[in-house]
Amino acid sequence: MTTVPPLATIDELPVATDVLVVGSGAGGGPTAALLAEAGVDVVIVEEGELVRQGEVVPFSLAQMERQYRAGGVTAAVGSPALAYAEGCCAGGGTEINSGLYRRPPEDVLWRWRHDHGLDDLDVDELYQICDEVETELSVQLLPSAPTAPSERLRLGAERLGWEHGEIPRWMAYSGADASTARRRSMTETYLPRATSAGALFAVGQRVDRLVMDRRPDGAAATAAVVTDRAGVTRRIRFRNVVVCGGAIQTPALLQRSGLGRRFGATLSAHPTVKLAARFAGDINVPDDVPVHQVSEFAPDLSFGGSASSPGLVALALSDHWSLFGEAIEAWRQIAVYYAAITSEGRGRVVAVPGWRDPLVTYRLTRRDRALLGRGLARLALVLLEAGATAVYPSFRGAPVVRSRRDLAVLQGTFAASRASLMTVHLCSTAPMGADRRRSATDSKGRVYGATNVSVNDASLLPDAPGVNPQASVMALAIRNTRRFLDDRDGR
């Protein structure tokens, strides 16, 4: 774990820089740190504000207002709609998620390499980078017993004989007390490394578009048009730009810059469906999430626990409030859980002229819809085995599940079109690959058709990896940045 000075920001953008990094999340943070530490002149531009740890309670309304885009009210249009969470703050999604860390599965990396012509995607190299990341972020298991909701999920899986385990988190602990946890997100790790090495970090600055110069050898970006919170617009010139705005904002920015509609056409996600489980005694932990997950049916399907503040419990019960609503009075006895699928469906991100944010759509396949229903029933079974006295599935017209006999009713009445679906894992809107007809970037994240524009975020992933994608994003961002520095130095 590296000790660095506190993160520093600047009030005004400089006129020019060598490399402009757009976004400061899991892709932008490591990119900026490695470039600055190599002596490159770097400016990081972040649309959101800097919220230091301890200023807001995790998973609270205050956090949603200050660190989520649109206060957390964002959704992909479809039948059903797919709500998604998008960080809009210094550190991006690493500040708002649970800190659970999963390396990219080896079989996924080999599939990406084979199916997308990524011959130089070295699995061993990426895992060596993961070693570095895990040290930097203090990735580790809990130093003490898990929370009650986490233990219930573990117990149910154990009784069924299903594969499960504790997922490590990027947390630093003081001794053996888990309540002392401090999140090792980008604002505590790579971003302070970047600014201490000389990078300039500007928050509250939205990049509206890149100014493109069309040349015989391909387009080149020469400047970024940036608007601050007061509505003042200025330009910053650069030699190279690395776009790390995430799977929604990155393709939207590249579309607004005239780089083509191939960006955003292959949005991939892990849709989830939730339920609330009630137990005989108090179990609720409002400001944390379970660290155990059930992987018996992975990669197609996995189970985990969600944040369970009183408001989120009420939201989980709201789909059939007339039947479920009275349970809110016992919210301390309730925890929220999810079933996540690796979707075959795809979505699209389209920048609409005159709109601040893009139009996002998503379409589930018939297989996706069926898998969500089976997943919800299996998740309910896990929690019944763990001692739940009542399970409240999050879809309109759902029954209260009190025993195994009710599971058939659950599956028989479930329809994805009546469920409250959401995701926190979005990727694949500027996928890397050797075939320009189906890929937007090459194996180093360089945008096809642009000589000095790269992408270094979840947009690069060829498809959803079946696990939390942030470790994959960080490993690829570090790999690509090192490739950039090698090319720059002529190696």
C-alpha cells in the first residue's frame, strides 16, 4: 500500500497539456497516475465534484445526490426498463460501489483473446498487474466476522451444498475491527499518486466534445471544449487524449465529437432482480453490503447482497406495496439481496443533439428473461434455507414466499416486464478487437480512425465478464498506459 499526500485539485484549467485524461474512475485514476509518474504533463478533467470519505453516509440519499449522476435516477429504455447506477464524482464508480473485487476470470480473458483477435492480450501479464492493484488497494478479506445479512447468504448456500465464498474488498482496516474500514478508492490511491507526481486535477468540469482535425492519415483531436458548473466554456489543447468517462459517457462524448455511431452500439450489462428477505430477529445493516456471493450457477447467474437502508428496503417492497407494504415496519428484520445474470442482450448509447445526457436503450433476450425468473426463485430458496420467514420478490403481482411450496407460484407469476431490474455493471460500448467492423478500438485502446484518441475504461471490454468489471478495467488501463509510454519512448 503506497502512502501519498492528500488529493489536490485546481480551480481553473490550464490552456494546454500533453495528455488530457477525461474521467477519474477505475480507468482514469491509474492512467493519470502512471503517466504523471513517468514525467508526462497530465490534466485530469472530472465532471462531478470531489467528495472526501466521511462527508456522506454510504448508500444514503446524500451520497446519491452528490456522487451519482442524476441523483441515481438513470435508466435504459426498454421493456422492461433497466435502471443503472453511474458515478459522477471524483473517483467515479469506485466511490459509490461496495468495493468488492474480482479478478477477470481466466476463461473470459482467453475468450476475448480468441474471439476478438487480441493476440497480444497476455493473461499472465494482466494477472501480474492485478497483483500490483491488489497491493495498492489493500484488497483483502474481512478481518472479523461478516455482517448478519452476509452470514445468512453464506449459511443458505452451505445448507444447499452450493458453491459460495467471501469476496475480498479494497479496504484498509485498523486491526481486527471491520467497522474501521476505509475504502481504498481512486480518491485515496491512484488520484493522489497522480497529483503528487505533478498531474493537475480539475473537478466540476464537463467535456462537451473534442475538436477534431481531419487529416490524410486519420482524424486527430486538438482540443477539448469544457464547461464548468457556472456555464463558462473554454478550450484546453493537448497532444493526446484518453477518454475514461465510463460505458455511457465515453461513447456519448466520442459521438458528439463526430467519431462515429459505432461507439455505443454494443452496450453489455449484468442485469439484476432483487428481493427482500425477512428473518425472525434484527438483521438489517443500513450502511454496508454482504461480502458473500453464491457462484453455483456462474457465470450465467450469481447471487449477492445489496445495500439495505430503510429507503432501499421500502423500494424493494414497492412493486407489490398493497401486499408487502406492512412489512416496512419491520425493516430492521429485513435485508435486500439480488440475482444477477450475464446477459445475452445488448443495448445502445446514442448522443442526442440538444440533450445533456445520451439516450440509453437495452433489450433482454428470451433466455435472459427466463434466467432472471429462475435466478429469483433460486435466490429465494437460498434465503428460506437460511431461515427467512418471508421473502418479498421485487416484481408487480409477486406472492409472499414463506416455504418451498411457494417457489412454484413465484416462478409461475414472474415476468421480467413486471420486475424492477437494475445494474451497476455496464461495459462494451467501445470494444477492443482486431476487426474494425465490430470493434471501436484496437488492443491498446486506441480509437480506430483517430491518431491520438484512446479509451481506457469499461467501454473497452468486449463483453460483460460475469463478475464485477472494475478489476478488469484497472488491469487493462495500466497495461494500455504502459504500452502508450513504450510507444512514446520508441520501445
